[in-house]
Amino acid sequence: MSEVNLIGMNEGVGMSGVYRGTFAVVDLTAIAQNLRAVRSVMNSSVRMLLAVKANGYGHGAVPVAHTANAVGVDMLGVASLEEGLELRSAGIDTPILVFGRVPFSGLSTAAKEDITVTITSKWNLDEIPACSPPLKAHVKIDTGMSRLGFRESDDVISLLQSIKTRKDVDVTGIFSHFACADAVDVAHADAQFHRFGEVLQKVSDEGLCPPLVHMANSAGTLRNRAWHLDMVRIGVSAYGLAPSPDFPLPITLTPALHLYTTVARTEWIPAGETVGYGATFQAKRPTRVATVAVGYADGYFRLLSNRASVLIKGQRVPVIGNVCMDQMMLDVTDIPEVEPGDIATVYGRQSPDEWDSGAIQKINPTDLDSFICETFSKARDAGNPVLSLNELAERAETISYEIMCALSPRIPKIYVKV
Ligand SMILES: *Cc1c(COP(=O)(O)O)cnc(C)c1O
């Protein structure tokens, strides 16, 4: 990986600095480590697809794809043809599978760019444009997610039979998707796997089974080796999050996404004073309020108002009042030494002490990147505690995935390179 050139990858950092004091650290080393950890529970013949849809779950699809390449990931998964084309324009030549529906008008472009599409419902072959080189496609089977794909094996068989007449369309795979592989009770996942097996059997009996068969997401992959089939499709686990807090993981995962912000002001307010829009917080005691430069426009949900906490100087401090668009307020009464320029860990690894007291904003922008990467890596290796996205997600009544994807593009990202 060291030979992969990641210069220019840091969006908005480098020359432009981080004057607002709010930035994300994306730990590509952690992603590489997580990919290897997942590999360690797979048979060596099983392939691995990494989902990099939604800009790599907010981490940046292109840097993540480079990391995946370095670790030997076999395929990348995206939601749309657009996302696949973005990777191709960035020079990523790994096989790509589009999970979502691609309209017929996009199929010849997909073929030209060697992007595999998913057949998500019946195809009228007369409407499929001529493709050169031949289009690659995987057939989706709906085994209980009720989202995309074929429910009936007869429909799959007639599709595969009719496609045989098209020399310019190769069906290279067949797959399904678990709805509940992360649930405590495995009955739903078992039933889906069984239904997929039935479809595969009928298709095989006709001699029509495509070569690559896959079903497992992260939860399925970490739950049951029998579900791996020819390939697993992982996302959240590569980004370092347990798919669900409900079942024990066979491996250790390291979170890759970390969000930091900077204290802009500290001030004492008397008992009885209120904080923020709507005055939803009223001080019960003289209270020291720290204002930080992160808000719902950055992807920190307003639902977290008066519910969540962040880390400052290694201590948890509560978010008080309603989260604003660009800022929010914290109760730092119990750590009165907090001053403007100190760093708050919004989620992820507790910030290194070297970042406090305005240190980051004093550094020459050209040196910032390496300063942040070095000090961050040291803090990671020293085992600084983590404010987990799974905890934050629970407080926001959602899942870690949604918080990752919500990270605003206006937040500069600093990549810790493999
Ligand atoms: C996103 C996605 C995955 C990866 O799911 P995780 O739960 O993040 O591991 C796998 N398959 C499909 C079809 C997906 O859309």
C-alpha cells in the first residue's frame, strides 16, 4: 500500500487548513486490518466484495477502494451505475457490482466500463441494447427481503434460458440478501438461506446456475461460515463497526471513522438561564457552557439534542440544548479548565492530548496532515478509548450506518494511510 499514491486525497485539508476546527479522521489502516480480520474467518477459496456505496459509507469511496485493492478485495459493491463510474474515473479497475436497478439505457455504458449490473426484475430482452464488450450481470433472488429480485424459480429459469440467446450478455452470478442476519434469533435468516438453496437447486437442475453464488452481508459472514458460499459482501464490519450489538463477534474490529471539533467559546451562565433554540435546556446550577463547531448540517442529528455526550480531555460531557445547524453546546461545568481551541471527540477515538489548546490551528497547513496522522496513530496504538457509533446510534434511535452516511461533505477528511 505504501506505493499507492494517496496525495490529493485529503479533501479540503492541506493548503486550506482546518480553520473551523471540525474534521474527520479516516483510518485506512483500520479498514485494511478489518478486511484481514474478516478474511481470517473465511475459507481461502471464498471471495470478498466490499460495499463502497454511499461514498464508502461516508469514508470516501475512492480512498477506501484503493485500500481494498491493496488488501486484495475481489469486488466492490455500489448502489448505482453513477457510483461505479466515479470509481472507474478515479482509475479503480477492480470488478464492480451495482446492487441497484440500472435502466436499460445504462447497460451499454456499464458494459463498456466493465461494471457488472444486477438483474433486479424481469428483463424484456428486445429492449436490452447491444453491448460490447459483453455485459456482465448477476441475478437477484428475493428470499424474504421483499426489496429486489425474483421470487419464483420459474421466472429465474426462463430469464436465464432466454438470455442464452444473447451472446452479448453474460450472467456471471446469482445472489440474495439477508434481512435479519444480525438478529438474536437466526430463524428468519435460516429460512431465507433455505429458500435461496431451493432456487439454486431448481436452477442447477436445468443446468443454468451462474458461476458466482453469494448471499452474506457482514452479519451473515460473521455469524455462519455455511452462509459464505462463493463470495461474501461486507460493508459495516470493514468500517470497524459490529453489525449489531446483539451477537458476539469472532474477531476484533477497529473503527475507521472519527469526528472531531473545536471549542469556540466557553462561558458561565447562572442557574435558570436557558441554552439554544427553543430553550430546551435550563441550567439548574451555575453552568459552564462550551460551544463547539459541529451541528446537524455536519451529520450530527438534532435528535441527539440533550441526549448524547462527547469527549473533552478524556471526559464525557453532555450535549445541552438543541443541536444547531453548525454548532452545539456542551456542559463542561465539571472540567472548568476547558478553553476555546480545545478538541472535542464527537465520535470515534478519543483525541490525542497534543491536539488541545489550539495546537491544530497553529500548525502550518502543509504540515497538518502528517501531524494529525502521526498523533492519531499513536493514540490508536496506545488504546485511547472510543466513543462508539453504536452507542451514539442507539441514542439517535438509528444504526451506525446512518450516522456514517450522514457525514457531510463539508467536513474535511484526513486519511491515515496504510
Ligand atoms: C450494503 C450491502 C451489503 C453490505 O452490508 P453490511 O451490513 O454493511 O455488511 C451487502 N449486500 C448488499 C446487497 C448491500 O446493499
